[in-house]
Amino acid sequence: MLSLVILLVIIIATLLAPVYASKIAKTDPFASNLSGTVVINGQTVPVIQPNPSGLGSTPIGPTWQAQYFLGADTQGRDVAARLLYGGRASLIVGVASALVACLIATIVGLLAGFSGGVVDATISRLLDIVWAFPIYLLAIALSTVLLVQGLSIGPIEVDPGSLWLPVIIIGFVFVPYVARPVRGEVLSVRRRDYVEAAIAQGARRRRLLFKEILPNVLPSVIVIFPLMIAACILTESALSFLSIGVQPPQASWGTIINDGQAQLYTRPMVSISAGLMIAVTILVLNILGDGVRDALDPRAKLRLRRRKRAQA
Amino acid sequence: MIAFALRRIASMIVVLFALSVIVFLIFFATPGIDPARQMAGRNATPETLAAIRSNFGLDRPLPVQYLTMMDRIVVKRDIESYSNRGVQVIPQIIAAAPVTFSLVFGAAVIWIFASISIGLLAASLRGTIWDPLLMGVSLIGVALPVFWLGEVANLVTQQRFHDTFLFSWVPPLGYVPLTEDPIGWFTHLVIPWLVLSVLFVGFYARVLRSDIVNSENEDYVRTARSKGISERRVLIRHQLRTSMITFVSLFGLDFAALVAGGALLVEVVFGLPGVGRLTYLSLAGLDLPVIMTTVLYGAFFIVVASAIVDILYAFLDPRTRTA
């Protein structure tokens, strides 16, 4: 329950990002603001302060007040505002790519499990092969290819700077992780009595697929979904950290950690805050995922109760 | 046994072929992509583009292009980086491999011992507050992004607390070969080992605990108890032993994936010149030949490693031979 509340708070906070940026921080989180100033304790302080040695400059650290709450980055941008906007991008990419993965995987898994024979064998082998690829290697290979020229399949054109690119890449990479269990579930549902009964009644293939099998396979997809979002957010942040995920001027938690790497020892809050946001989000999603599983799979609870009785 | 090994090797060769085709398709035949422009990097001259086209046979049909690519990467091993002209990619990979292996090996030792201890402890303390506590900590470990954890570790050990007695022994970031200076090798790698292992300790401890708890109702556990064997012996000799099956097969896959390039985030954060960092450095310039080669070799390594693990498995446990 607590985890659901935390997740909602994070989502609402990121939704309010534009309000924060325009009303409170009063800076544009995507434009550099090298000569900006902020008022601290009645004194006007430049956002980017020259170093005492005269070489280079350091952005201000956390002020713990409305403006520049978490300090500024090397471009003089408000870290807190960027964190909220970055959270938006991270959550959008995470949820959208998890949706892409689950959608493709459900179709592929249904197709493989329901058709059987050559179709099943081909799809299963293909899934095995993509699955054998380490996630990061496959994602890196796809990103490097697509980042130079973007993606264009027929009428669909995806610009290299678009958020859709990481969504497509991450979604594709995770397809086998969902499609394999879906296929297994379809195979087991197919043999259940109610499906046999429907076949005996002369139900058509389409009816079998959409009325009998799909509704009974969906719960297992729903159980995987929150865990998938967590995995996708983590992957997005890693790719963005490697500068091949979300592209500037867009920010995500991963790109903020990457930006913060250069000033890690002088202004660690930049990286630390973004990392904490990722960690909390992933933790909450994992707990929620466990909760959804317990709610949707009564057998898991039954097993637990039987176990408790066995102990008593 | 030999029949099984041969069958497994045959399927391995099929998978290797399929993998290489997929890598080829990603780099050469993604819709809307001109592979010559990809490989030439940004701002290439028309002459370079033409040279690459004839070099890789890009004006020929796709199957010929595939054969040309495989010939250059696998048979002739003559593939050059485009951002550092004249630098051969394959010797670089071979030079970087021991670094990656040192990193992954040390982390694996830590994660095996730590996750078995935590999993066992949590399972045996079931019903007390310690079980959910240990599992909660493991869940947090799984949620931490590894590159961020590495940065925080650097912040603590390299700067904030570097001058205290706790971390004054931590050397600057980098790598020292084991053969040159074993102690330096160890001190350079301890922090990266710990950081890399955190995720796996958390994940494996949770898997192990739930497997042990699930084996509670199994017949062999009841039999062992009814024979009057002590609880500790039941837990370690019977429950832990069977629960290790999932653990071991997961371990094989994860270890191979890390060696093949999965450890790149940790290598990047700690400045370890391994295979992953090689890939990372070529990402900045989108140095396709290097990326293509590391991806292909990484994928090959995983497939070969999993075939070897399967054959070893069949050797140890005859039941798996028929599967």
C-alpha cells in the first residue's frame, strides 16, 4: 500500500514538472543559464561561481530553498527541475517500452502457442536467440545503428532524437522475456477442459483464441507488467548513462547521472538525487509487482497458507 | 553422453549462425540505414564512403555481404577501427579480455558466497523479523542502478572518506594486471567487485530463499525429517542442495553475459580497460566496426559457454541427457 502511494507521489511530481519549472524555479530546465542569479539569505548569488583559483567555475550546490533546491548543473540549469522533467522521460520510456514489449510478446506468444508446428518452432527458436543476447549488447547494437540515421520502416519515420527510439529499442529487447512465459501459458491453457469443451461445441479458431485463451493468459501478462516497467526504466537509465538512450536536449534520470559524473566530487547531489529517484521507483515497482502477483494468482496465497499450516 | 554432446554442439552451431545473421541484419540491413555511412562515422567524405562500400562489398547482394563480413571478422580477423585508423580491433579485444574476466570472476566469488549465506539465513530464520528484513535489503540491492552505485562508491572511497583510515588503501581508479602486482590487482578491484556483485547477491539470495521455502513440503524433506536427521542437516544437505539447481543454471547464464559485455557499466565507472569499456569508448564516436565485433564476439561467447555448461551438466546429472 505504502509503495503504491510512493509511486503515485513520484508520478504526480513529474506531472507537475512544468508548474515547478515556471512558477517556482523560474528557469527553463532545457536552456543553459550561465549568467543566472539566485537570492540566498537576501544576497544575490551567481548560479555559476568562478573558482577561487581563477580556473574554471563551479555551479552552486543545493540551496534547499525554492530556487535551485538541489543546486545547478554545469549549464546553470536547476537540477531539481531537470530531475522532475527527467523523471517524466524515464517513466514515459519505461511504461511505453514495457507496453511495447508486452503487446508484441502477447501476440507472438499467442501465435506460437496456438499455431504449434512449424510456426511455433520458428518463433521459439527466434525468441531463444534474442534471449541469448545480453540485453545491453543488443540494445547498444540497435541504438548505435538507429541513432545516426533514425528509423524508417515504410511510412513510419522515427527521428533520431525522439523518445520513441529508446522505447522501440528497449521494448524489442525485452520481448522474449515476456513471450516465452506467455507461450508456455497458452500451451497449458489449451489443454484445459473448458477449451476442449469449446472445441467440442465447434467453436471457431477466432472465438477460441479471443474468448477462451486470451482472457486466461492475460493475468500472467499483467503480473509481469510492473516488473517489466522496472526493468525497462533501469535499462533506459543505463543506455542514457552511456549516452545512447534519451538524447539531449531531453533529459532522463540516466542522462542526469551522466551529466553529474563530471562534477561528481564537487557537486555530488546531481548524480545522487537522480540515482535515488531511480532506486526508489524500481523498488516500489518491484514491491507492487509482487503484490499484483499475490492478488491475481490466488494459488500463490493458497500455497502460502498450506505451508503455514504445515509449519503449525 | 557422446551423442548428447554432439547434438548439443550441432544446435550450438545453428544458434551461432543465426546470431551472426541477426548481428549482420542489425548493422547492415536495418530499414532506412546506409551501412557505409554508419561505418564511416559522422561527417565522412564521399571517397571514404566509396572505399567502405567496395571494401565490405556493400554494392553486392545481401548474402554476399554477409559472407564478406564474416570473412573479415571471424576468418581473416582483419577489421580496423574507423575513429583510430590503423588500430586492429581483435587484438584490442584480446588484450582487454583478462581485465573483464578478473572483474567478473571476483564479483562472482563474492556473489556466490554472500547470496548463499543470506538465502540460507533468511530461510532458516523464517517467522522471525530477520527474514523479511534480509529479503527487504536484497530487494533494495536489486533496485540500485549499478553505474550509480559505482559513482557513489567512488565518491566515498576516492574523495569524501579517502583520507580516513577506512579507505586510505583504495588506489586511484584503473587496473593493474595480476601477473605484475597481485596486491595492486586486488586493491584496484575490490570496490568494483563489491559494486558489481550487489545486484546479483540480492537477486540470488531471494531466488534461493524462495526455492528452499518451496521445498519445505517435498517428500524428500519429510523423509529426511522422519529419519530423525537434524534440522540443520536437512536444510543444508537436502533443501539447499536441490535448491541449488536453479541457482547454478542462473549463474552460468549471468556469468557468461557479464564476461561478454554486461559488465560494461562497472568498467566504465571504475575506468577498468576491459571489453565493455572498449565498446563504450567506441560508442562516443559511433565506431561501428568495433561495436559490431565486440557484439558478435560477446554473443558467440555466451552461446559457446552455455553449450559447455549444458554438456558439463549432462556429464554430472545423467537425467538431463534425454531432454
